[in-house]
Amino acid sequence: MTHPTTRGAALTALALAALHAGAQAVDPSAPAAEQAAAVCSGRVKSEALVAEALARARAAAAHNAFVHLDEAGALAAARAADAKAARAKGKGCAPLLGVPVVVKDNIHVAGMPATGGTPALKGRVPKVDAPVVARLRQAGAIVIGKTQLHELAFGISGWNSAFTTGPEPGVRNAYDRSRASGGSSAGTGVALGLRLVGAGLGTDTGGSVRIPCAFNGCASLRPTVGRYPGEGIIPISRTRDTAGPMAVSMADVELLDRVVTGGAKAGPAELKNVRLGLVKDFLGGLDADTQAAFDAARAKLAAAGVTLVEVDMPRLMELNGAVGFPVALYEAYDDGVAYLKRHHPGLSIQQMAEAAASPDVKGTYQGLVIPRKLPGPDNTVVDARPAYEAAMRTARPALQKLYADTFKAQRLDGLVFPTVPHVAMPAGPESSSVPVFVGAIRNTDPGSNAGVPGIQLPIGLGATTRLPVGLEIDGPAGSDRRLLAIGLALQSLFGPLPAPAR
């Protein structure tokens, strides 16, 4: 992606011209419902919103958030949205009419690349939207571009040199470019943290919509597995994968979820009726900034009337370990082969792996995924199939039962904990090491393997690092809308996170 400054200046001028023509202030990161209402009434032109979002994206090229910006297509769609608004005369507009959004580049958007952040898929352009994208576009949303990700979504750092727009590789944190973005939905998290737009889509296998939002100060939902359609998304694991909404505000997460799944609007929960569990496995080993922010959040929750209950979940991490790598690494081969056969016949998974740009991802595919192996003792590898079959037959059902029984026995709306045990780590190849990966997913992975929903929201900036700290709540399977209602109430309780300095 190129980023000529003259074009960015022209887009900013377009937004300013619309403002001077009588429209109100243009902010493409404002709440989506407000943007859509303003476009519907004619107070704001979608073309001005989209132009400003594109200009902000160009100006933030050093963060490497985008693989592709669709300037011509987005502006044409914005003009079409303005024409619809003129015909509607302020009534009956779609809920996202004219609102700019971004989409992770492992999700198909018709007419835009779907690279998965990997060189072998560069230039591959789907002709059909993934269903999750189609539903947003049917609601009036305008996709301005595709966001960068940890290659093939197989990591949590965002360190990917395959697509670079800035002076240094890797997707860079919105609050500090020397820090990692988190991943795998790295570019979407950074675009939201920088307030380039207000909402977007990511995907989550073990933490990938929650970790980048924890590191960049945005809100997100990992839906109950199977609740969102998975077609048109480059896969890792059919058992664990899901698309998920990400946004500056929990209100926009709720709106995107409502657009994708249908149903009535959720209002804020009554916090005095909320009951949350605290599990010690999620609370130890926190860095100082995360510990202080979480302690302050616990105090605010208690003061607001939330009931906090210490609960025990025996064998939680043991069961999670028996599920996580065995399922993801085994299914990545079958699901990857099936995806390539359907969408890119003639390209093998071996060819895709050979062209991979990230050493960690290339090594994982060539050493484990393709030969169907798992790490064994003393730097050995073992056959993956027995562990996979045991995970699906025994360990995963036991993990799901542990969650269900805990929620029921303690009458919990969810479990609350820091999303990641630490703030964003320094950017660099070492951010993709196995120890960093395992540490970062410690809290997000168990709920992923159990298939339960989880919300992430920012609770403050670290006192020392001034980097965002995130809080997660995982709830019972199918409780997505209840979690969003709790999230709406908590965002009001914790207040907005200050935007990063431009």
C-alpha cells in the first residue's frame, strides 16, 4: 500500500469542504449510531466521514495497520450512501448508513484483497463478501480498507513484515510505536486505538479480538462459537474460530453484534444485579501497571454494587492445555487445505507455508501443522492425532462442563479478570516467541477452548507505561447479549480512555 501525503491532504480538504458547506463536525471514530443518524439527516455527509477516515489512515502509515485502503471504492460507496440519505429525508435509514469501518484481512470483502497477511495470498481478491461483512454492508457500513494481522492469524504479537507501510516492520501499538500491537487482529485494534474509525471486524481463535483491544484501548466481543457465520474467513480451527466485532466503544460492539445476529437493542445492565466470579488462575503474575489497574477496577465494581465472588475451578489450566494446541494445530491443516481447495485451487498449503514471511508462522506450519505433529518432551515432536482425538472426546467436554457447572453453582453472570497479564510488550521478533505467546494468551485461551463468549473493555492507562490495560468478562455459552449489556454499564462506570497523542 502506498501512502502519498498529497492524497491524504486532498482527502482532508474534502472533509473540511463538506464541513464548511454546512455540515457539522466530521469524526469517523464517533459512535456509529450518531454517525449514521447524522448522515441520515443530512447534517454530515458520508463522503466527508470516509474522506477523513482515509486521511487519518494515510497519516498513520507508520503503524502498519493496513494492507489495503480502498479509496475510490469507499468514496463511491459514501456518495451512494449520501444519495440514499437524501431520498430517505431523515426517516427509515439503515443503522450503519454511511459509517466507515475496517475489516481484518483474513475476512473476505468483495473487490478487496484477502491476504491473511501472507505473501502466497497477495493479490487474491474475492468476488463475494463473507456473510459477516455482507450483513454490515447491508446495514449501510462502508469498508474503507483491510487491516494487517499476525500472519495467517497464527500469533498474538502482530509482528508481520509481509505488508509494511511505515519505516519499520510489524503492526505498531496505537499508544507507543515501540510497543507491539497485539494480535492477531492487529491492524483493526490499532486503527481503533488511533481513532481512525469507530468500528471494525476481527477474528478470534485464542484471544485475537481481545488481546489487540487490551493493548490498544478498544472494546470487543468474542461471540459464542457458532453464533457468527464462518464462511469466507481464512481459517485456523473450525472448533475455535469466530469472527468478532471490535470498536472504540462498547455501544458500537453491541450495535455491530446486533447487525450481524439480529435481535433487539441491548441497554446497560443494572450493576447491582450483576454477579461475577474471580478465579485465582487468572489473577496471579500480573505486571505492576495491570495489577494496579485491575485492583482499581475491582474497587469500582464493588462500589457500584457488583457482587464479586472468589471461585475455584479445579484443573482449569490442565484441561485447557489438553485442548488448545492439539485442536488448533491439528485442525489448521484440514481447514487450511479445505479453504485453499475451495477458494484458491492450485495453491497448496505446503506452497503457502514455504512463502510465509514470519519465522514463527513458517516454522509452525512446516514443523507441526503440515506433518501433523505436536511439541513433545525434550524438544521432540509427537503425532498430533491421538492428542486431538482425546481433546475432542474428553478434555474439551470436561472443560465446557467445568465452565457450565461453575456458572450455575455460583449463579454467575461471568468471570472477571485482566484480559492480558501485562501491558503491550516491546515490538520486535522476540514478541513472537513461544514464551511470550503462552503468557499473553493465559487468560483469553480457556474461554476460547470452552467456546464461551467474552467481552473486553479498557479500564485505564498504566501508571508507569501509560499503555492501555484491559478487563475481560467471560460468560456462559449463549450469554453474549447479557455480557454486552454488562459491558455497556461498565464502560459508563470506567469512563472513556484518553486517545493517544497524534
